[in-house]
Amino acid sequence: MRILHTADWHLGRTLEGRSRLEEQAAFIDELVGIVNDQGIDVVLMAGDVYDSVNPPAAAEQLFFEALTRLADGGRRHVLVIAGNHDHPDRLAASSPLAREQRIVLKGLPEPGLIRLDVPRTGERALVYALPYPSESRLRTLLADLADEEHLRIAYSERIRKLVADETRFFGPDTVNLVVSHLYAFGGAESDSERPIQVGGAYTVDTSALCAGAQYVALGHLHRPQTLKAPVPVRYSGSPLAYSFSEAGQSKSVTVLDISPGQQVPASMEEVWLASGRPLVRWKAVRGLEEVYGWLDEGRDARAWIDLEIHMTESLTVEQIQKLRSLHAGIVHIRPVYPEADSVREESAAQADLPLDELFRRFYARQTGGAQPEPELVRLFLELAQEEEPTEAREE
């Protein structure tokens, strides 16, 4: 059977107040096209459907439309689990209606395997779905353990036991899958994920997820990546770049072919996505004129831009407004003043100099390089000493 793995849609998410809903709708269009073109039998969505537990109505509407189009009147299985951004009960509330369309919505970690029969191939998939397994959602208390390392081991072993208890029912005549939303050891993070571990406390060993599985589909990390494990353990990544830490990353979904009895997928393909505006960083070391030149040539016309611009004078409100009017995608404008940096460095270097030397340097700057007479230096030091008792009394 052919399976598509996706995750971390974060419907309703904004970028510094700028809506991404149009880009997310374009992704759904692209995803539906991929599913149809690739002849997908099962779609696995590994959590973080929404960006918050109380998503805007437009985001919910987009999700329901996506489910309807992906399931195609019940001709395709769609399995969705809750991530750490999702409200588990709210996500699963429409399960009675969704079930009629071969759509399975799982909000909380619960025992039991999901059975998916694929008429096209006559094969059956058994899926252990483990939505975001926080302590509260697992109804387990681990936080009273003494230190982070003991907590990490206890949490990982708790997940290992959950997986092992259910996957013991996997068999050689079924396609055996695990889907979850968590942080697995060895995954590369970015700034756009909301942390779900304290330090490394809620990190799961990949071996804890693999018992009997042919493929482990994960959500949470936004960079597409396959982790080192006995079987393929993979994050499909987010469909859009959601922070500038993801600038330059290519986004994708994962398509795989698996048959019963195969130890690993027969094939696993990363299908690249074209929807969504790229996030880029501009560093204009030659100031405003360099930025205007880039704008004139139409550089990164579709992108969201984080702009660092080196300035010798203060950046005015009018200049900021002009930049934004020339490119609506400029999100951040961060002026950098090299002279200010050098003054700070000089001040730090001078912090330990004697008072008389500091006075000589100040006098030279004020007079264009002249050196004070010794009598003037002595007079300054005497005045400075006279001021000390007064300052002490004021404190």
C-alpha cells in the first residue's frame, strides 16, 4: 500500500501578525494533488493540526475541507492525531461524523490499534496512534523524580511500554505502523517549535518506538529528517517555514510503499512542496542603497524577509515606511550601527584605566588631539576626589 506522511500544519499560525492562511490553503491544494497523483491509500497526519488549542474559525474550516478532499468520499483512509498545540478533545469531537468517511481523529493516548483495510491492494494496516503523550494526557506523574536524567529515562521507558503493549499484536500479514507526536532523541530542532521537553527530560529514545513497526511517523520537529533507529523513524516536517530559523529549508511530505512482511518500506520518497512563501534573511552591509538595489531588481519578491541593515545614521520612520511600501514581505527591520558597537567596545576596554588617563583621552578628543598640562590633570584629580564624599552621602 502507498502511504503519505505529513505533520505540523499549524493552521491559523501567523508571522508577526501576518496571516499565513492563504499559504496554508495553497498547501492543502498541493497536498490533495500529490495524494491523487501518487495513488495514496492512507494519509497519516502526525499532529499539530492547529497552532493553538483555540484556533480561528477559518483555520477549522480549512481543516475540515482538507479532510473531506483527502478522504475523497471514503475512498482513502485519513488518520490524524493531536499534537502539543492541539486541544485533544476538540480535535476528536467530530469523530462520529468523520468515521463515516474513513477518517480517524485521535485526541488522547488510548490503548488499541487502528485497523485500516485497503481495497486496492487487499492489504490491512495496523496502526498504533500515540497522540502527544504529555504527563497530563497520559495521566502519569513523573515530575517528582530527582533530576532531569532520571526523568528522561522514566519518560522514555513509559513510552516504550505503551508502544510494546500495543505493537505485540502486529503480525507478518499486516502493514505495521506507529504514529506519534513527540521529541525523539537525535532530532534537529528549530525556533518555531513550542518546546515539549524541559532540557532533555521529555526526550524519547528512538528504540522505544520501533517494536514490531515497519515505519514510525512522527510530528513535532519542523525540519524533515530520518533518525538513526532499527527501522525508519521519520519527521516529515512542517509544510511551511514558520520562523526565520527555518530560512532556506526545503519543505516536503513523505511517500512510502510498504507490504506486509517487509522489514522496512520498499521505497521512501521525499516529495518536495512548492506552496508557501520562503523566509529569507537579508544583510545589507552597504546600507539603504544596497537594499533599494535589491528591491529594484525584484529580489525575493514572494518572500518574507528579515532585514539587517548597517547604518551610519539613525533609521527614520519615513525610511522604514518606504521600505515596507516597496516590499510588503519585509517583516523585521534591524538597523546595525557599527560606530555604536566600536564605542561600546572602547568603553569596555577603558573601564580599568586610571582616572587621570581617562581624563587625558577625553581632553584629547575634545581638543582635536591636544594633551592637557600636568597642572590641569592635578586639578581635575583634586576636584574628583572632593566630589567623592558628596556622592557617598547621596547614596
